[in-house]
Amino acid sequence: MREIVGKTFDEERALYGSDDLVVKQCKIQGPADGESALKESSNIKVEDSFFDLRYPFWHDYHLFIENSEMTSNCRAPLWYSREVMITNCKIHGVKAVRECNKVRIKDCDIVSPEFGWNNNEVIIEDSSASSEYFLMNSKKIRIARISLEGKYSFQYIEDALFEDCTFDTKDAFWHAKDVTIRNCKIKSEYLAWYSENVTFDNCVIIGTQPLCYCKGLRLINCEMIDCDLSFEKSEVEAEIREPIKSIKNPASGHITVPYAAELIIDDPNSKCIIDEVKKR
């Protein structure tokens, strides 16, 4: 593979259409303010490099990026790319990683509003993220050991597994489908409304009005903290290991809980069985 080491590029499409290339200790920045440095390239390895200009990795194939930084000026750094591996990087450009296929991200710091839309086959491990609308409308997602702060995360996702994560994100998992969330701590107002076939396994759930209007909802050995007006209009099977603040008009199913401080069952169509282990 050809190597470029220690160079600075600021012109438009500086390395456009490259193949079999190693970019090492390079900077994509400068007064010419060019875009799309490595667009339409394949078999590219980037190491220890700095990206401060827009759209560097569009329509790329077989791309490896490690020990590098994409600044907040590196807008939309990865779109329409396939077979991408990113390790130990700062991904700070808005709207990063969109419309991509087979992406793996590990040991990264993500600060990117509207990150990860419309992707297929995404793995994220051992990373931190700050974002709004994180991974919206993406499919075949596997996430482990990440922390996330933001709003409106994981909306319209399908076929996803989350393990050992910490989320502080409002309105998470709306309209999510076929998702398992295991050993996670989730702080979220209005969690997972309108979702379908979502399972929370050994999770801690914190926040008001969670899990409403759901279909095929399951909770296995979960704790719910400050969760009022829970499960409204939902089809639910739940095992809750600690007392809950309130439950309101679940549509159907079975909820087992040590104690509910308030049960609001004023809808004649609510057919859910609620077993309080510790009676009032």
C-alpha cells in the first residue's frame, strides 16, 4: 500500500478516489477550506491524523481509522460508506456516520448531534457519546459498554442488542422494534413509547411516564425508580424487583411488583393482571 506521512491537505477532494492508501500523521485543514478529502476511496487506512474540514469519508469502502480526531468543523465526516472500523478516535463532527453499512466503533469519544442515522449493521463498544437523535432509524445494532447523554435516542431502530450501558437520554427508544436491553441503567423521561417487542432484562429504569403504548413489552428482574404513570395502554409482561411509584391503565398482560404506591385503573378496557407481592 502507498503511504502518505506527515502531510497537510486543504484543497478540494485532495485524495479523491484513492485506493490502497495509508494516511499517517496527516492534517486535513487549511485556508483553502476544501471538502471531501477521501471521497470515493477504497482500502484506506488512516492513523494518527487530524480532520478539520467537511465530508472527508463519503462513499468509501473498506476504511480503517485509528488514533485520529474529527473536529466539530469536520461536518458529516462519514456518509454512504461500507465496511468501516473506527478505533480510539474523537468523532466530533455533526451528523457523523450516516447511511453506512457494516460499521464498528470501539474506544471512541463521540460528540455529534444527529449521529448514526439510517445505518445497517452497527457495532459500538467501550465508548462515550453525546448526541441528539442517536442512531435514529438504524438496523442490526449491537452496543456494549457505552455511556450516552442526549435526547431522542434510538428512535425507530430495529433488531438491536444493548448490554452493560448507561443512558441519560430523554424520549429514548420511541417506535423501537425487536430490541433487547440487558444489564443497563436508563434515565429517560417517556421511555420507549410506541415500541414493539422490546425487552428490558436486569435493568434500572429511572424517569416519569415510561413504557406507554407498547406492544410485546417485557421486563425481567428490573428496578423502576421515580417511574409514575407507567405502562399506560401497553401490552406488558413484567417482573419488577422493587416498589414502583405508580401504574396507570396497562392494556393487557401481567405485572408482578413488590408494591405500587399508586394504581390508576380507571379505563374499563384495561385488562392487565397486577400482582403486588406485598399487599397494601
